[in-house]
Amino acid sequence: MIESTSKFEVVEIVYNKGSFAIAKGYWEGDKSKFFLACRWHEKDGIGYPQTFGKPQWMLLPTDGLEMDVLNSLSSSPKVQLSFS
């Protein structure tokens, strides 16, 4: 499950490989800025994180985070996260 939830509105999946995804979107309806969030997903399951059986997205820090998606068009994309 990599769609929007009640708290996180997915605008774009920026990385999705195997069962791990990172998305850009809006948190709790705040459309003044984008947030990054991640989750592990399963083809026929809920994935992680989840709360009371409902899929959730885990927000990544908004300060001091840089993300580069390397080789995004290749069959082996890589994500590089840098925290300062």
C-alpha cells in the first residue's frame, strides 16, 4: 500500500524498490510545503508502519535532510539521504 492515508497525501512516489518506498506529499492537509515520508509495503498486505490495521507513512525530518535519487531511470535506482 503506497497510496495516500488520512494524514499523508501522496503527491509523488520518489523512490519505490522492492518493498520500500519514499514519497513526497502533504501532511495533515498543510499544502504550504511538501514533506517526505517512507514506508515498507507488501503486495498483498498492509506493510509497516501501521496503526490498528491501517497503513501509515513515517515522516522524515524536515530540517537538515537532503535527498538525492541516483540513477532514478535505471532498473537499480539508489537513494542517498544526508542528515546534518
